[in-house]
Amino acid sequence: MLDTLDAAAVRRWCASGLAALKRHQGEIDELNVYPVPDGDTGTNLVLTLTSAQQALAMDLDTLPDSGPTAHGHALRLMAQGALLGARGNSGVILSQILRGFADQVAGVPAVRGRELAAALRSGTTAAYTAVSRPVEGTVLTVAAAAAAAAEGADSDDLPAVAGVAARAAAEALARTPEQLPALARAGVVDAGGRGLCVLLDALVEVLTGERTAQPAPAPRSARPAATVARESGSDEYAYEVQFLLDARAEAVTGLRRALDALGDSLVVVGDGREPEGTWNVHVHVNDVGAAVEAGVAAGRPYRISVTRFADQSESSSGPVVAGRAAVVVATGGGIADLFAAEGATVVPGNPSTGELLDAVRSTGAARVVVLPNDANTEAVASAAAREAHRYGIKVSVVPTRSPVQALAALAVRDGDRRFEDDVIAMAEAAGACRYAEVCHASREALTVAGPCRPGDVLALVEGEVHLIGTDLTDTCAAVVDRMLGGGGEMVTLLAGVDAPAGLTDAVRAHVARRWPFVEVHAYPGGQPFYPLLVGIE
């Protein structure tokens, strides 16, 4: 039994809580009432707390000369890490609960029962304050119940107060379907609330040395298809926008007003630094540009992520394997959507080392594979990988030269393999995928296939010009023929933003006639300059 929550106990709580969330990740993900990114609550909470643990791990038990106590310093590191790595609504709210908790007890000499109750109340207040339109029946309600029970215990017995708070949270969680009709229709309890219960159970385990986790409430009815309202916010907004922002508090006040007028599910939380701090901003909107512009007007936004809910509902890729992630560079909206559907973090084309490093760190994973998709970006990716090691993240770069190779690599990912073996398998799949690009010549040149003039159609295989033609469709068909002549069972076609209507249909029909046993997959890639990208496996 521990009488006080010291710095070592804080570290054990973070590690134990992360392990518990990983054990319950699939269960919590299944509680979602709508298959959208910020609805994958179990995965998002794992990634959020992974970032918190990394922040603690990077600190070598050093304490500032002045400021918080040792336990306060550890709690603030945990809260800061959670803020910077927060994913989705529940992750952002959890980071704010941790921040309020840390702020309350940072200067307290010893954290006993009454101090824990005050910390839970502070965290709950911070979470409610951060949400523009608080809704009962969510993680907020569960946090409030835990705080109220801890205050009602009126005791300095730390393990006893923690136990009372955990039990009250579990009871409040069981009542959430009575407060939110969407939960009742889906036959589930609130996913974020369940995650908070797991963390409170982990705290009790650290304090008592005994695992006494509260069981998850049983579903009240058979769950229907996932067509009910989202976990938070209405279904009238098509995009989730999330970014970090360096700004002054007064500027953030205006940002809240601007974003509240644009959409819903708004959460803006900060790290408490004055006069300028770091804020995590999350909102559901229809006008993505206006949301980002509001961030620019308030300060410096970065790590901007945008997800279209419809894409996720149509092509859910399942939970991300805890501790691993993939970062892919993409030029073209359709290509980016394909990678996102595979569970990858997407970075726009021609990124800097810092932008790739930010993307790697934002995954919250300890092991990350990067797919650069061109030779120039490969060097940048290697530099970002070296920098990532400073943060305790192992990064492996698979040298893909085309998006079709990245798709082949992502298709063979297997979380049950050792990370190193998985990287090898991905590299082999990428290497086995031959690629071609079809474009129009922009000037006169002498190529290995002969001279070309502006406007000629060029077909490049593995970066070299193999064919020069005058008709786009004929040249596309011809390069596919040439590549299939060397063998192949599957063709992937990515249509560019300027591709004429029917281009991929024409190539597909040609392959069906000439190569009847070859499988063809065609997608709108949206890439500039290249009307067609081809992959042969």
C-alpha cells in the first residue's frame, strides 16, 4: 500500500495505465457508435498515453531548480506528453484531465486522499472548460462522478479514496446509455468513459499492489450496424480537423469563437504556459480551410491533420497495432485517402525533415516505418529517422519510389511479426512491384527511347523513358503491355487529377482482352502532372 503518490508511483501509473489500455484497446474501439477516426477511442487513448509515457521516459529524473515537486514534475511531463500526442476527442479531453490533475498537486508536498480528490476535481473542471458544448453521458460525466465520490469520501487514505473514485466512475459509465440516446441505440456505454475507468483502475493497482479492475458494463442490447450518430458531435459536419497551435491565451479566446461558429465537437486545450503556450485544437467542420485559417490568425498551427469521415466509414482498416505506425508521403488527394484507409499517417508531398519528424512523433508509436515514394524524399526521410532516435523512436525507411509500391508494402503489414521482419516483408513487397508513370513532355529532349517534343506522351518505367507516343490512352495501354510481358498477376492504376474521363476504364478493358487472367484495380489518385501511375505485381 502507498500512502502518497510520489514521482515513482506516477511513472508506474502511466506505464500500468498504458498497458491496461492496450489490453482493452479492441474492446474500447468496439464501443464506438460510428466508425470515424476520433471514434476509434481505444486506439486514440493508447496513442495519447504512449506519448505521455515517452515524455516521462525522455526525462532522466531531472527536477527544475525551482517550481513543482518531484511528483508534480512527473505529472506535468505526463500531461504535456499527452497533450502533444492527443488523438481525437477523448485523447484531447484525457490530456486536459491530466493537466488539471497536475496543476492541482504540483506544489503540494504529499498527495494523499484529500489531495487526490482535489486533483480529480481540478482535472474534471479543466476538461469541462475545454469543451465548447459539454455533453453528459460522456467521459466528462464519468470524470465528474469519480471526483464527486472522492470528495465525498473525505479521507486522507489514498488507496481508499482512489478505490471509491474508480467504483463511482464504473457506476457512472454504466448509466451513460441513459443519458445519450446514441449509446442506448447502439447498446454500448461511452468509449472515452470506459478508457478513463481503465486508467483509474490502473491507479488503484499501483497504490494497492492488487489488480481489482471494474468489469466493463454488459451491452444492454444487440448492437446494430454502425449507422447511428457519432460518439461526439452531429453528423452534419464532414471533416475532422486537428492541429497543435503555439499562441497566446487571448488569441485562443477568439479562435474558440471562430471555430465554434464553423462546426461542433470543439475541444481546445493548452499546456498552461504563459504568456504563450501550446494548444491542441480539435473540431468537426465542413470548411477545412476556414478552420486552418482561424488557427493561422491565432498563432502558429502545425501537425495539421484532416480526415474526411465518409472515407473512414466506407473503408475502415481496423485498429492500429499498438506501438507501431506507418508514415507515408503522398501527392494527390485520392492517393492520400488510400493510404489513410490503410491506417497510415499521410504527409503532403515534398516535406521537410521537420515535417516528417513531426508526423513520426505525432503517431505516438515507438516503432515507425516511413514510405517516401520518391528518391529526393528518401534522403529527407533518412534524416528524419536519425532525428527520431533522439526521442526514443525507432524509424525504418522503406525506399519506395512510387505510391503503387507503398500500397504494395502496406498490404503485407503484419503486427504479429517482429518489427524488423515486418519492415523486411514490406521492403520485399515494394521491390517486387514494378512501377510506371505516364505524362506529357514539357520540352524537347533526347531520351533513351528517342527524341521527344513538347506535348508528346511519355511512358517512364522505373524512372526511364520507355515509350514515346501521341495518344494518351494508347501509350498507357502499351506500357502496361510491355510491363506485363515480363510477368505479373495484378495491375494497379492511379488516375491523375488531369486524366481524361474513362482513361482507367479503357486501360482496364484493354488488359481484360489481352491479359484475361490478370487482376486490375483502378483508383482516382489525384496526383498532378502524371495522368496515370501504374503498378505491376
